[in-house]
Amino acid sequence: MAAAARAGSRYWVETLGCPKNQVDSDKLVGTLIADGMQPAASADEADLVVVNTCAFIEEARQESIDTILALDADRRSDAELIVTGCMAERYGAELADALPEVDAVRGFGVPVTLGTKPDRVPAFDLLNLPRPAATEPWAYVKVAEGCDRKCGFCAIPSFRGPQRSRTIAAILDEVDQLDAREIVLVAQDLASFGRDQGRGDRQIAGLVEAVAARTEWVRLLYLYPSDLTDELVEAVLATGVPYFDLSLQHVSRPLLRRMRRWGDGQRFLDRIGDIRLQEPDATFRSNFIVGYPGETEDDHAELVDFVDAAQLDWCGFFAYSAESGTYAAELDDRVPRGLTLERLAELTDMQDAITATKRDELVGSRVEVLVDRPGRARSRREAPEIDGVISVDAALPVGEFTKVTITTALGPDLEAVR
């Protein structure tokens, strides 16, 4: 559709999935604005509708398809509908054949052309594109694309490719452009940042220090446990935001080997304990897969014991999803779906109680918060979008730090007064 690529026309970008997808969308928006397009008030008013999809597990793929079909039903007859993101990269022509409603399917993993008019919309590489200033007081910054690991359950390397780190200079330029009070660093394998750049060593600790010199809060999401070095721990603690998001996935050593992952529950507990000795108020988040092929009752019991012993602040549990092309998809000893859901419910209820208790313990304390929007704030214990929030006086200025007293805990959320 010519209208979709013409300066002065309007766009709508719908983003699904993880924070890394949101960064891709932000950079896409920056490109569309630079080409003279304007944001639409809603999808049904847009000349160009883009769906940035997620393909990590089956539920995410179904949500992406449902969203595509809903936007197709709502868009104007002359609007162009483009599908991009992980589903586009993973399934490509297969997705285009399955969704004749879509005008184009375009991936983001390599330099691509967006739209059906390649002479009107130039090719670009999202990873290193500039982006607009942050619209919130915080912003995600993607420091690398792809992953070199071969985890048994994960298909991401097959369509995002090997790790491709940005330069520290390019990342710092983006941080300056965003002008945010908090920067959240993200990547598929964040702690391995820089290892692919020829030197063979990780540069994440130096990057954290450099970003911390430019903004008040720095937060890291998705750290592989074997790469949580003493140097990195020290760098995180020095930022004043002792928040550790550890991608553990399980704690049973035999099952982790079957997952093609490193570690075991005792190693994880020891590392968490070491960090708490240095900073008793450190915050921990993790995620675990339940029902991976071969998970026994003993494996599950070990995970239950770990959750009780670790007392993590935040934790997500996900039912195993068989992904075509992965190592795990060919494994035997599948866990019945009903049993997986029982285990999932047990762990979720257990963690909900732990999180609620930890939030109750904050009542009466004085904490510094960043006001994200009128009436809503976060302390260093809460990552944006994925953790709880703190309700505050709506008159507190957005984008500013202030001290508040926690008065009430409501599950994962808190209420506070100045």
C-alpha cells in the first residue's frame, strides 16, 4: 500500500513479548518518525499497522496470531498490515502462507526491509538504530542480539542467530539519547556481553559501571548463573540497585544437564547467600520451567525445597512447551500435562506466599521511589512491568525520585505516603 510508506501517513505498532521486543519496536518507531510518519491514535486510524510478535512458547504464538487477526478485523480497508518480530523470523514464508490477511512478513534479526514497497522504506539493522527519547522515566536498552548457548528447550538461537554485541560507545550514545532516570539493560545472554567481539572476555561489568555514571538507576535482566562473577556482583552492588535477575530454570542437577544448563540448587543457594552477606537487602528474581521431559517427583521436590530455602523476592514458573527444532522436542519421558499443571500450581502458590510475606515486611519502612506515572512508583526492588508497583500520591511529580513510607501491602503491590 503506497499510503503506508508516504510521509505524513500514520502508523500503529503493537508489541508482544519480552522487553527486547519493546526495544525493537522503539527503534522501528524512531525510523518511521524519521521517514515523516506520525503515530495514530488507534490501530483503526493507521495507514500502517505493525505487529511485533513473540514466538517463545505456544501460548505466546497463539496470542500473536489472535492479535494479528483482531487488528486485521479493525484496520481500515486501505491500511497495510505487517507482521515482524520473532514469529516472522522463525516461520517466515510459512507464516505468510498461513495468514493471507497479512500484507507482509518481515523479520528483525538481520538488516531487513519493512513493508511491501522496498523502494519506499529502506533496509535497516534494528540493533544499532537510534531511537526517540524515553516516554517513561525508565527505558530498556538492548546491548546484544542473539545467543551462543544451546539450552535444550530454547529455539531463540535458531532464528535470532549467534550473539552479536554492540560497542560500549554505541550503547552509551543510546543511553544519552533516551535521557531516562533508570536504564534496564537486556539481552538474550546479558552477562556474556562482549565475549563475541574477538577478545574472548566478558565486558558486562565495565558496561554497568559506564551506564551507572550516566543515569541514577541501572538494572540488569536475565543473567546466566555461571556468568555471575564476583566482578559483576560488585559492579551491580556499586550501582545502588542490588537487583539480581537470575535465569536458573531448575535446580535438579540431572535435569539441568538434560536441559543443557549449568549448575544445581546448592550452587545457586550458595551464590545467593554470598550476595546477601554483602548486601542483606538485595532483591532476587528468577524463573523456572516445570514439567520438562524427564522431570521426576524427586526433581520437583528438590525445586520445592529450593524455593522455600531461597526465599526469592520474585519468581515466575512456566509449563514446559515443546519447541520444534530444539533438543528437548525429541526427548522421551514426557510429563503428563495434568501433572505439570499440578506442580505449577503448587510452586506458584508457594511463591505467592513468599512474595506477600516479603512485601508485608516492608510496611513501615522508608524507601526511595521513582514515580513512573501519576499515582504509581517503584523502588529499586521492583523492575518495570514485571514486578509489583507502589501506589503513591498522584500529585508527586512524574520522573522524580522521592522518599515515601510504606503503609500497606496488597500481595505484590504496596501503598505509600510521603
